[in-house]
Amino acid sequence: MSFVPITGSILTTIISRTCDCLITNLGYTFKLKSNILKLTNFTQRLEARREDINMEIEFAERRQQTCKHEVKEWLQRVATIEIEIEAIKEAYEKRRCLLGHSSFDIISNHRLSKQAIKKLQEAVELYDRSVFEVMAFEPPPPKVEEKFLTSTIVGVENNVKKVLDYIRDEKIAIIGIWGMGGVGKTTLLKIINNYFLAGDENTSFDHVVCVTVSKGCKPENLQMEIANKAGLHLKQDSSIESHMSTIFNFMKKKKFLLLLDDLWEQVDLERIGVPQPNAERRQKIVLATRFEEICGNMMAHTKIKLGCLRPNEAWELFEANVGAKNINFDMRIHSLAKQVCKECNGLPLALISIARVMSTKKTWQEWENSATSLKSAQLHQISGINDINPMLRTLKFSYDSLEDHRLKECFLTCALWPEGYSIWNVDLIDCWIGLGLLPMGKTFHDTYNEGYSCIERLKKVCLLEDGDLRDTEVRLHDVIRDMALWIVSEQVENKNWIVDAGTNLKRATKHDAERWACARRLSLMCNYIQTLPPSLHCPNLSLLMLQQNFYLKAIPQNIFENITSLAYLDLSWTHIEELPREIGSLVKLQYLNLTNSQIISLPVELGCLTHLRFLNLSYTHNLQTIPNGVVFRLSMLEVLNLFQSGYSGFERMVREKDANTTNDTENINNEFSLDELHQKCLKSIGISIRTVNTLHIISKFTDIYLYLFGIYELKGESRLCLPLRRSVKVLNIKKCFTLEELLIEREKSETDSNFPPRLEYLTFWRLHKLRKVSLTEQLLYLRTLTIMENNNLTHITWVIQFPFLDHLDLSFCNKLKQIIASADHCDNREIAEEATSHTLSKLRILQMNHLQSLEKICSVKMVLPSLEYMDVYGCPLLKELPFETKAIGINNMRQIRGEKTWWESLKWDNSEATLYFQQFFRAFENNIETFIPSLETNPFMSSTSSFFTRREPMMRIAMQFSSYLSLFFGYQDC
């Protein structure tokens, strides 16, 4: 019958499965050690994978990326299973220690072995899930961006509670905070902002946006800042109206808290795109301003006036900033410190500023003198605002602490620039020189050193602070600037300063001319003035600043007739093409600046300015004529700057004399000649020359202090021996298309070898055939080297002779294979052998652009402890960076920028180095090529917060990346 085979088949299956089960379970029993070992080995693989993922997440977070949730869940599951596996291993080790390997507890062996196999299967499954396409992503901006706060904050608790209570109130949508400058409005807004980091459910918002409005803030800038902080993308080419609509549609359904700091005038929220806040929908605005009327204009539903600190709070803040140990070790100093603190009237800015000044006072006599000076200050009310008097009285103490009258005048001069302006140090020092506040030292270098010393002294007493660019620009805090202008108004000798700088002035009317009639100093810089009044009747005017009025094309013919007391005139960065002949009537003029103007010729009458000491004609590219005898007649001239000027009249005279020709002799004799320089004792000269003969003539003028030197367009010269004077600070050599060899040596007339050359900026631009550079000694002061558009250099090993080089910029050098070559590949073996791992130890910025043949930076690994920024573009053969394997000493690196494909092709010694430097890499695909900056097109002309974007420093070299790194590298603290 058929059922017999069927029954046999079923029985066979049952027996087979029973045997398999029995064998498996017997395996659990007798393979405990083997299974534990398998689990241990695979756990190590899982742990290694977990460490790799954690490391990748760590570096992603350093690039401000966020880990994906699925990756976090995987890591949590791994952490759990590791604990469970560890428990199994501990149980096994415990049994092994008690019973040995051959335990006959079959049931326990079976259970433990089975658990091990189960966890092994789970671990394998987790390992298989560990391959993620994307582990992290660029997150949207946080709902609340944390604001930095100092560690010592006192006396704000009550005001914080008030503001938070109003924010919670469903009937209040706009809250106004007002008070004098320096009272703590910004600090209060930061505390409110940070309060919402916790994300309390009852008070949370979709977005908390804190922005600084500042005086003169443009609507489009405010739109962009609000959008960026809310994570909203605005199209760059769209109109203000389009941005307004985008912001409005985004925010109208959101719960938002908008914190507006430093309002100086009413802001049209509708034009910005911010919807009218609705308290019931949790849409709130908190604004901070100095003026109560702004709160009213902004329709604030409630206002909070910030007052000064109570005495105990003021003392706590003062003590924290002066240092408790500085005042508690002597009871006399402690008592005097109490008096000083009392005189600050609880104003936080004054407490902090004065405490920092006093922190360096170590004796009770110094404290007593300071307390007496502070107490005796007598100020009067201004503009009827009672609260300003104590603020200015206390802030003035820092000013009164200055050592001498000259330094005080230097400080007050800073107020001539617009509010919030980041002043280039060189501009400020030139101004002080022009006003006679910095007397000329033995050399121009000594004078500049004194100027930098003054800047540092003003910083130390908190009267000046760093500008947009650290170490090269300074700024006045707006409250300190108010104090400076108030001090000027109170001083008899300085009365009648009129500062209309940066006020959007477009034309000077007759009414303006009448208002200026009593002025002693008049600052109209950084405006849009197109025309000036036909005449000015300002008999007492000694200073006139018109720089950076880019639309000013002409100076009225009679404007100088009634301002004959003028001693300082700045017309730089204007569009004027000529000076009226009446300038000769300014017989007291001592300073004239025409830098970057469009001036074509100088009038003969300029020679009548017998008191002129400082004449700046640098970057006057259109200048064609300087009449013969004009410079010679300037009997008191000490500084003449023709650096980067287009004027070459003295060159024509040299060429004609050398050729023994008489062509156009009359015109040549009417031009400025180098003999005029030889007959004057100038403290400083900047000049650009175009012939070797002129170079020889200049070298004979040993009594002239050559400061800025340019050599341009030499023709027919294949070899140049350049005698370098110790005084030269900037050397530009450009467009010498036939030059092949350059030797830079010490000027033979300078025999004192104890004082090396002071060259700081060296530029080679468009020296296409240059293949060899030699130096007879180290250049210890050189900070910046720029080489652009060269076709013959294969290496620049001679940079070893610049031990303090800060910035190296190489662009379009087609044959450059190595920056520092090995001894075998260098024509100067002795120099090459000096290369060590510590070569270029001071280098901070390294730029390499379009170096098609570059293979190596250096043949030895380098430490480069000072390196912060590296920029690499168009260097396809560069496959390794010269860093030590473990990046020993590279502690200051901030950014490496280059093409993504280049970065991925780099070879590293190990994965540790790869991961370390990955955090600094920033990819870009399109580099802006280097070029000579022009007024209209150069995006690197200015730091981000300066009033005008189109500026350039006197020290400008072939390109201006070096001076404005905050734009080039995308950061603020340089």
C-alpha cells in the first residue's frame, strides 16, 4: 500500500531533524570555549568599526555637520550589545576560574554557549548595517545661536526677569530697552538670547534671531542677516522687494523672537519683510537703543530703561576686572579703589575701562593720584541730556590718564573718521605726522615706530580697540568717540571741530558753507559729495579732510582764497584731475595728500607752499606733469611720495642727457628733475623708476631716506645688480620682461653691518624670464614675498634667507617645481643645505595659485608652527604636503583651501595625518585670479565693516590679498 513509503519518509525527516537539533545542542555544550573565542574576535572587529565611525563623526562635527539619526541609533545599539557581550565573557571567565576548562556542568555550558552564538549573530548583523552612504550633513542654523558672554556679569537679574515676563505676556509684542551707551543693553540681549537655548516648551520659538542694526544700516544688509540666521535662502540677484516678500512669507506663520540691538533710527520692519508681530501667535520683537524716542517710533508696547549698577554690584564688576589680588593686599589701595569705583557711577563700560587701566597700578601713591584726578574732573551738561554727563565724566578718566598732551591730541584726532570706521594704522600715523603730532625723528622709520607705539598705548587704556583686521586697523568704540568729540567741544584750543564724516552728504550747499565758517577742523571724508561751494570763508580752518569722496571731480577755483590758515588738506581717493592755481595762497599748508586721485598735472603755484612738509602723490596713475622747480621751492619738504605714480618726467630728462640729444629741450627743462631731490634733505621718499641710469643716479643720493621703491619696465636688461638701502620698506619690481638674473646686495655706502636691511614687502610681478635670484645677506625684516607671472624659476630656495617671512604668495609661475629645492637640484648648494624642518617657522599664510609644474613644497618634512592659512589652486602635480607625519607643532592651522579633486589625490603618510588635516580643508572650484587691484573691480580692497569698500593701503604690492585676509579667507579675526 502507498501509505508505507509515505510514513517512512516522514519518519526519516523527523529523525534527521532530531539528530541535527541534538548535534547543535551538543555543539553548544562542548564548543563553549570556541564560541566564546569567536564572539571575542568578532567583537573586536565591531569595536574597531565603531571607533572609525566615531572618528568620522567627530571630524564631521568639527566641520559643523550633524550626525544622522540612523547612525546615532546604530551606535547606541552597539553600545548595548557590547555590555551584553561583556556580561557573557565575565560569566565564562568566572566559570573557568572556578571549574577549569573541562567543566561537566552540561546545562550551564549549553546555556552560556547558546547566548554567545546568539550575540555573535546580532553582532554580525550590526556590522553588516555599518555601511552608511551619508553619516552627517550640513544642519540648518540652530533655532537659537548662542552668544558669547564674559564670565563676570552682575546686576542684570531684575531686568532679565522683566524682559522674560513681557515676552511671556500675550498682550505685549514689542519690547523697547533703552539707556545710555555702555550701560549693558547688548549684554542684556545676549542673556535673553541664550535663555532660549534650553528650549522650554512653554516659551520656545521656532526662531530666535539676534542682529545688530547699527547706525546707517542698509535694509538689504539687515534682510540678509535675518535670513541667514533664520536659515532662509535669499537669491543674490533679487531686489529688496523680492527679498521682502520671501522673508514675510517665511516668517508670517512662524513663532519668532527678533532681538534688534543698537538701533539709532526707526527701522521699517515692513520694508525688511518682518511681519507685524502678533503676541498671540508668539511673534515678538525686543529692541535696544540709546534713545527713548526710538522705542516710541518702533511702537514698543512697553519700555525698560536700563540704569547704572548699584554700589555693591559696581564694586563686584570693578573688582573682577581690576583683579582682587591687586587691591586686597594693601588696605590703603583697597580704600582708594573704593573711591575710584564710586566715581564710575555704576556705568559698566566705565567700570570695566577704568578697572583695566588701574590693574597695572601697584602702589598706593599711583592709586591716590588717580583717585584725585578722577574726582576733580569737571564736566558740563550737553544737549540737555542729564545722563550723558556722568557717563562722559567717568569715561574721560581713561583719557586723563594719558601721559602727555601730544598723545591726547593723537587720540582726539581719531574722532575725525566716521563712527564705526576701521582705520588703517598707516593712515592714522600719516595724519598724526601731517598735524605735527609726531615730530620727525632721525629717520622716517623712527617716526613710524613712534606712531605704532602711540597706537598700542591708546589700546592699553581701552581708548582704541582692534579694527576689522587685527594688527593693521583700529577703531573707536562709538561711546568713546562720543566722549572724544565732547572733550573737543569743551576745550578752548580745540573748539569748533565739525565732523560730517560718513553722513551720506551728497552736495555741499550754501547753508553748509555758512555752518562751516567757524570751523577749525572740518572732516567731510567718506561721503558722496559731487560739488563744493564756490568759496569757503573759514578764516580759522586748519584741517580739511575730503578723502574718499569718489564723486568729487573738481575743486572750485576760488575755494582756497579765504581758508589761508589751512595746514592739512587730504584729497586722496577723489576724482579730481587738477588743482586750482589759487592753492598757492595756502602758505601755511604743511600736509597735502593726493593719493589715488586722478590728478594730471601740478600747478606751478604749488611751489609757493614753503611750509609744506608732507606731499603724497602715490598711485596717481594719471600724473604727467610736475613743473621744474616746484619741488625745489618747497623749502621745508620732508616727505615726498611718488611710489606707483604714473609720472616719469624726470626719466625723460635722464634719457635725453644720456643720449646727448637736444630734442624738445625746452619741455624737458620744464619738468621736475632728480637734481631737485639731491638738493633737499628729505626724511622719506617713495619713488618708482624705469631705467637703470635712474637707478644709478638714485644710488648716489646717499642723504635721501628711500622708503618705498619701485622698478618698472626696464628694457634690454638681462642682469640687474640692485643695491638695497637699509631704509627701503617696500620693493616692487614689475614688467621687466628681459630680466633673467637679479642680485640684491647691501648698498655699498652703508658700511655698518650691525643694522640689516628693513625691507618688509618684496614683489616680483611679470618678470617672465627671471630664472635666478641671489642675495648677499639675510633679510630679517621681510614679511611678505609675492611672485606672479614668471616662466623661468624652477625653485625659490633663497626664501630660506627670509627667516621671519609671514606671507608667501606664488601665482602663475609655470616652471616652478619646488619652493625649496634639495641641494642636488639647487644652483646654490650652500643655501639649500640650510633647509631644515624648522625652515619658514614664522610663515603664517601660504598661497599657491596656478603653479602647473609644482611637485613639492620642500624635500624635507617641515614643522611650520605658525602656519594658519594655505591656499592651493591649479597645482595638479602637487601630491603631498610638507607637514610632519603627526603634525607636530602645527597648532595654529585654521584653513586649507583648494580644489576637492586635488585634496582627494593627496598622498599621506598615514590615516592619522589625513584625518587631522581634513578638519581644516575647505573646497572651492573657481578661484579669483590674482591681478593688479583696480578701484572698481578688486573685491579685496577693504575689510568688511569699513565705511567704504574701495580703499587701498600705501603698502599695496602687486596684489592686495595680503592686507585684507578677512575677505579672502572668509574670516574676521586675522
